[in-house]
Amino acid sequence: MSSKSQDVEALLAQKYRHGFITDIESDSLPPGLDEDVVAAISKKKHEPQFLLDWRLKAFRHWLTMQEPTWAHVHYKPIDYQDISYYSAPRAPANAPKSLDEVDPKLLATYAKLGIPLHERARLAGVAVDAVFDSVSVATTFKEKLGKAGVIFCSFSDAVRDHPELIERYLGTVVPPGDNFFAALNSAVFSDGSFVYVPRGVRCPMELSTYFRINAAKTGQFERTLIIAAEGASVSYLEGCTAPMRDENQLHAAVVELVALDDAQIKYSTVQNWYPGDENGLGGIYNFVTKRGECRGRNSKISWTQVETGSAITWKYPSCVLKGENSIGEFYSVAVANNYQQADTGTKMIHIGRNTKSTIVSKGISAGHAENTYRGLVKILPSAAGARNFTQCDSLLMGPECAAHTFPYMEVKNPTATVEHEASTSKIGEDQLFYCLQRGISAEDAVNMIVSGFCKVVFKELPMEFAVEAQNLLSVSLEGAVG
Amino acid sequence: MLKITGLSARVAGKDILKGVDLTVRAGEVHAIMGPNGSGKSTLAQVLAGREDYEVTAGSATFEGRDLLALAPEERARAGLFLGFQYPVEIPGVNNVYLLKAALNAKRKAAGEPEVDAYEFLALIRQKMKLMQMSDSFLTRGVNEGFSGGEKKRNEVLQMLVLEPKLAILDETDSGLDIDALKVVSAGVNSLRDPKRAVVLVTHYQRLLDYIVPDQVHVLSGGRILKSGDSSLAKELERRGYDWVQGAEVA
């Protein structure tokens, strides 16, 4: 036992591994937000008039809105005038046309994060879009995807090359005035990813976007839009990291998914924004609106998220099940350690007949963290035969953390079936001692117990990322139990 | 192998052990019997290094090393095994995975190469056969949804795989039907060997019909009141614990 306290100290000394800053010249707007800033962002991106109008409308609506206070999180008021709404690595005259023209410092940054952008070095079968602060710096495998008819590019490129698709689908799942942060994003979003999988095409590889915040005092407001046309299918993964800084940084993204008849979209997230230090200083405010609409019959949208980072997480990836027989799924592992606060969950809105949804939420709290599951299952009168199954489990590590569960259910059709199971357990001293008595170290034992708890969610992740997620989990919880 | 001298321990501010003396030599099987609340399980937990148990006096050495100075995992790797009275469930963690990690932790500490998945599977299948356990066990979580009897069998299986020098089995017989008791006993007996020792903690003489101990001790009120050979267990069965407790007063 003598060695134990030293082990704990050594473990605690391990810091966030992605916290470095890339020294790169950037082109940023000064802090502040008004109609001129919105117009300036639009102009920098050479956007068509319809998009500028859309942004301005969103901005005017945002001015009338109040920041939400219902979430179980606490933070000092955000000064929206003290944030820079645009930052881009300064590119020589024209944007890079191929990876060879991308600033080597940027490529080095992604290599350091374990995301080599050079296609030959990349895991076969995964295409990557890399977003650095406000702009997309590289998208790999464009050509191969193009042959299959799949469009995978930065949002800015999509606005330029496929404006008709943007105009048709943007804001149809998350309207600009949906909520405070979605409205803000609609006004100032800078970049993100765009995916269109045409009718009958199974996307030949996993798509992924890697988001990185680098510049100080900058907000990241990306926008992702994924459309799977009739009978199409796609699996998409996003990963996120940021440098360690003492001030909090705002990340307010919007993700919209549209699945037409018989289409399937699988959206996985491994979120590891900087969580702040062990005293709760710094870290990312992750206020994100993610929603998918099963617009067509027999369509399916599946969200899988592993949330280990951010000082505050406020996100509810949701499914609007409009199409008959459509299916929505939400699998989540949310970890909160030290002073992290997470308020996360999902909404399943059943509109079509015989729609089905599954919710599996695993919350892990350690240190002084607060972890809240908030979920809504809403069954409208039109949703005859709708079914929902919800399971939410919380695991507590140590005496200072807390877990909360707020399940909401609105059932307006008598033929619906709704099931809810919930549990809260402490990482047992008994479980830990059992493993120690078998000769397994405390660190390995905690990893084993936590992985076991999360197993059902991890198996939903694409295989390459399941391993990453598991590693991330052990890093996040290092030192949580002595 | 194990030498306990004047061991006293307290749990949640309450003194439970009040000066236990016990010497176990290699090759021996000892049975510790006693009424409920006498401190039998506390003794087992203290020897395994459970943190909530505070040692207030005395010493314990294991092969000459100061046992009480070692962390629980170090004791395990040195060859001390505790068969738990209430084996805990660890949902989602595969039985085989845990056991392989345990075996490799021990081998690593001993400077031996780790076993790979194939070698391990062959080993565990052999031991499972001895314990009459079905293959479905391989894919289940640690003790997850196991019956009381299955949990106890699993403890003995783990012991057979880890081949400890000293096994302390805390009421491994409780909750077993007669067939399961025979299987568990056969498992324990298969480990008897001049280099190993076993300490059985039990309420009942029944187990000792199948695993015949070299010595029997009666623990009561935190002290060993009486020691003897296996005939002592039979006498206890006949006369009850009051006989020993009464003898102390007299």
C-alpha cells in the first residue's frame, strides 16, 4: 500500500495529451459580433447572396433570444463580444489544391494528433476532412469517393460547388431559430463537413472529420450536413481536440442529418476537447445541436458518442422519426472527471407509424464532476405502433461526484410501447479489491471495470475507433481511483 | 509459510481480531471454524490486504516477507489467493479476460513470459473440465448472473489457474449442494502439494469430510480458542461452539 499514493500522484500528473499550440500565422477577425462581422465571414467565403441573407436572418433572430438556463451546468456568463468569430491559417495567396501544398506545420499538427493526412499513410478505408479553427485544411480520398458518386468536402467547398444542395437542405433539420446556440451558429458558422451519398450508393469507406481548435479567444462554429439519398448508406466519425488554455473557449456546432427512403446514416463521435485542468480552469464549452431526420420510410439514423472532453458539454443528438418504420438509435458514453460538467442525452421524436428507437446511455462521473442524462421520448398521435427502449446507467467513482437522470416521456398514442431502465452504481471498492486480489494493478482494474460498463456502446463504434475510444477513456479517468 | 503473531485488527472503529496466532507450513491444510461474527472473514480479508481493515497490533509474514507491508496486488502476485465468500459481479468484463490478465500479472512479476490466448484457452479448458463447468462460462461476464454455486466454482477455477502457494478459501462451501461440494472439494484437493498450503474458513464440518485438514482451529471473539487435528471438527459438530466458548470461561 505504500507504493499506492505515489502511483496516484504519478497518474494525476499525466496531462491532456493534445494540449499543444501550433505556431502558425492566422487570419482572424477581431473579437466582436454584429451584422458587419456576419457579412465579413460570408464575404471571406465568397458566399452566394441566399446564404448571406440566411445568416443575417439567423443573427437578427439570435439577438431576440435568451441563453438557455435549464441545463444542469454552471458557468460564468459568456461575453459574446469578446470572442473572435473567424480564424484561419494564413494560406499563401490561393488555397492549397493538393495535400502537397498544405502548410507542413499543419500536417505536422495532425500527425502529432495521430491523424496523418497523407493518404498513403492513412488507415486504408477512412477518408478524413480536417478542420483547423474555422476552415477545412484538407480532405483526403476525394477522388476515390468521387468515383462512387459520393460528395465529401468542406462545407465551404460545398457552398461553392453544390449550392443547390445546400439551399435545399441547410436548416431543414435544425432551423436557424431552433435554439440560442443553433441560431448563433447559423449566423457565424465558418466551416465543417458536407456529405452527400446519392441514391443506392453504399459509401465505400468510413468518412471522418477531425476538428481542431488552435487560435486563442476564438470560437469554433462548424456546421455539418449529411444527406443519404434513397437506399444510400454512410458511416461517419468525428474527432475533436484543442490546446490547453486557461480561458474557456466556445464551441457551438450544428450537425444535420437527412435520411431519405431506406437510407442509413451512422454518426459516431469521439469528443476529446480540452476539459480544463484539475482545478476546473479553462476548457472548452461544448454547446452543440445535433439532429437527424429519418425523412423516408425504413430509414435509420444511429448516433454513437464517446464524450470524454470539454469543461461543459451540452448536447442531445436527436432523431426525428418521420418515415414509416424508421429507426433511431443513440448510444452514449459520457465521462466527466475533475470539475467537468456534462448535460447530455437525446430526443427521439416519433411521428411515423411503427417507428422504433433505442437509447443506451452510460454516464461515468469521477472527481468533482457532475454528469446528467437528459432524454426525451415523444410519441405523437400519428405514431401508431411506435416502440422505444431506454437504458441509462451511471457509474460513480469517488465520493465527490454526482450523477443525475432526467428522462422525459410524452406518449400520445395508446398503441405505443415505451420501456425505461435505469441504474446507478458506485465503482465498487469490492470490484476493485477483487481485481487487486487477483494480482491486477489498480489502473488496469479500473480500466477493465469501466470498459465492461461501456461495452455495449463501444461495440457500436467502427472498429478502428473503438480502440481509440477505449484508450481515451483510460486517459480521462487516470488517477480517478487510487 | 504463513506466520501470524498477535494479530489485532479493527473495522469501522470496532475491534474484531484480538491477538491471533497461527502458523501454517507448506503442505498443510488448516481449517478455521467458528460462530458467526467471530472474525473468520476479517482474518481472511486482513491477510489479503483489504484497505478498510486496520491492523492495530501484531505481525504476519509470508515466506519470511512482511505480508502487511505489501499492497494487495503484490500479495496476490507473491502467491496468496483469497477465495471470496461473496464473489462480486463485474458486468461486461469477460471472465476469461480477467483471469488471463491475473495470470499474466503474476507471471510478469515472477519474470516469466506472458501466456498467449491459445495457451491460455487450452489451460482454462482443462481446469474447467475438472470443475465441471460448461463452455458458456467462457463468454460470460465475471460472475455476471451466476448462481451462488457457480460463483464458488468460479473462485476455485481461478485458484486452479493461478496455482497460488497459499490459498485462503472463505466459506467456499456455503451455498453449495452436495454435488457441487464434491466438485469444489476435488478442485481444492487437486492443488494439495508439499509446496502449497490451504486455509479453509468454514462454519461446517461437512466440507472437512471431503478436504481433510491437518489442523483445525476454533476462532471466537477474535482469538483462536482451541486447536487440534481433524477430530476436533467432528467434536465441534457434536457439541457445538458453546462447548469451546464455555471451556474458555471455565
